[in-house]
Amino acid sequence: MAKTANLYARIEPEVKEQAESILTALGIPVSNAINMFYKQIILQRGIPFEIKLPQAKIVDMSRLTPQELDVELEKGYQDVLAGRTEPAGKVFEGIRKDYGI
């Protein structure tokens, strides 16, 4: 049996570029990352992460009517009253971590 096999896949160029940039920074060759992914599929007997739609869709503020905007602002106000907030510095720190900036 061959020690390796070829894999051909079509992928969006931007996705490929971003993923390869991250793998390079981690020092992981693309072929090793794909091999790790396949091994996890075998070990997990399925996709090794959750695949689901987000529970809440992102609100495009530019498309809201004045009434819809009022509803969204009220939701934010109720979050503040209930203590469901985070300091801006912590939020921006998370964004910088998530996007490597």
C-alpha cells in the first residue's frame, strides 16, 4: 500500500490564503493540517467540530426602519440593566485575539 495519497480539492482563494497564512505562522505544513483533520474525522467518527447555524443573525443597522432601530436599542438597554455587559477593552482584546491584530 502507498505511504501517501493525493487529494485534490477546490477551495475559495481567499479562504485558502488566510488558512495557509495561519498554518505558516504555526509552522504546520498544509498537508499535515489536512492529515490531522482526516485523523480527527476517523477518531470522532464524524466532523470534529459543530456545524450549525448561528442562533441569532447579525443585525444590519443600516437597513432598519426607525421602529426596528428602537427595538434593537431597547434590547441593548435591557442588557445594560440586567448586567449583561463587558468592558470595551475586553471586547476589543477578544477581537484582536480572534483576528490576529
